[in-house]
Amino acid sequence: MKRKIIKIDDQKCNGCGLCAEGCPEGAIQMIDGKARLVSEFYCDGLGACIGECPVDAISIEEREAVAYDEAKTMENIISQGKGVIEAHLKHLKQHNQMDYLEQAKKILMQKGMSDVISEIQQQNYGAHARGEGGGCPGSRMMDLSKEEGVSLNIENVDIEPQLQQWPIELHLLNPQAPYLKGADLLIAADCVPFAYPNFHQRFLKGKKLAIFCPKLDQSNEQYIEKLATIFKTQEINSLTIVHMEVPCCSGTINIAQEALKKSEKNIVIKEYTISINGKVI
């Protein structure tokens, strides 16, 4: 069957092993100093490992592959202990894979492990109540009001806006818009301008803008097609991508890279990552 599954670039992989640690399903193992996809039916194609890779060696591709098997995956996961079970259940929940999640819980109950489910749920509830852990870093509750920062007291100072076009949402952007011809293009995840106060001056100045959310938007394939058209027809001069530090936001760079590949254009990407507390990493 044809489905989405991870692809590991052997040339880029530096053997750090973070992706293997971030794959509770056990689809990735370290062999001869490189990350390898060792079992297709363990890989759900949701890409938890992508956010763990520091060198962008992992991407999602759609190809013929053995169907993902939740039952076989659970057999592998249960043997690794409660911590791995918890990571897998969280992974399914944060990607809204509720059918697989219910199947996994049913398997645990059939094996007399309903107490594990209850314990995990209680731990997650307590963590959420305290504003800690318990789920996807991109949606985890955090109180940033106590973060220390530099106050410049510039409430009444007007900062010159640098926005040069409208619309800015990629979903609405016309790939044939004349202002994109030969443009320096900035692709930003939706949250970036809110997290990084100097967005206009540091990143937007002199550039045309496209924004989207790689996690919440349901248009990733359309985004790849639209960006590929822009890259192929508009003679883009430069490409800058700014995304948040949370793992799901790495999808911004993945979508852009897939679009570049599809367009068969060679454009150097300048990539920047913004921390949740508003710093350039």
C-alpha cells in the first residue's frame, strides 16, 4: 500500500541517536553509527523523530510500504516498559490518531494492564495542572509571565512596519502574484511574530512573506504544491525560514524542502529557530 513513512538521509545523519530515542514505536535503530528504519510496520509516518533530528536528516515521503500495524507495534512497545508505553500513547494523542490510541488502550486492557493506563492518565493530569510536561511541547501549558526579560519602556514608540504585501497566509497567497517575482521570500510559522518582538526589523524587512502552521493547518500537500509553483516560476532570489523550537514546528522547513525538491530549483535556505521565550536559537 502507498502511505506516508519516514525517510532517513544517510549522508546527513551524524549518528547522534536522538531520533531513535524519540521513536517509541521502535522503528528506528542505530546500526553502524547511523540511524536506520528497521521495520516499516512499526513506523506510523507521523514524524515524532523529525523534531529530534538536529541536522534535518529525516523527512516524510509517500511511497509503497508495509501497512502500519498498531497491534504489532504495541507488542514491541510493551516489552520496553511503562515509560515507552506512555511516550507512544502521548504521541498518538498529540497527532490526533484516536483510532490507534483506542486500539492501543484496548490491547493494554486485554493484557491486564489497565492500571498502567490509569497511572499514565493521572500523571498527565497532574502535570497539566502544574503547567509541566504531559503532552506535545507545542501545546503544553506554560506560564511565561515570570520569565525575566529586558524592559525598554517603549510603549509609545511607533516602530516602522515592514510588511510589503497582502495576503500573507500561504493558504490565500496567489503563487502568480507579480510582487513575488525575483523576491526575497520569508516563510514563517504563525507563532513566530508573536514570540519574537523584533520580527519586522530582524526578519521581515525587505522581504515578501508567507505564513502557515505546519501542525494545525490541514493543507500541507497543497502548501508543497503552491510553494513549488512559486519557486519554479517566480525566480525567487533568496529564501529565509523562521520557525519555533517546538518539534511540530520543524514541519515548516520540511514543507519548504519538499517544495524545493519538487520545483527542481536550487535555492539556499537560511533557517532560524525561535525559542518559546522569544530568543533566536
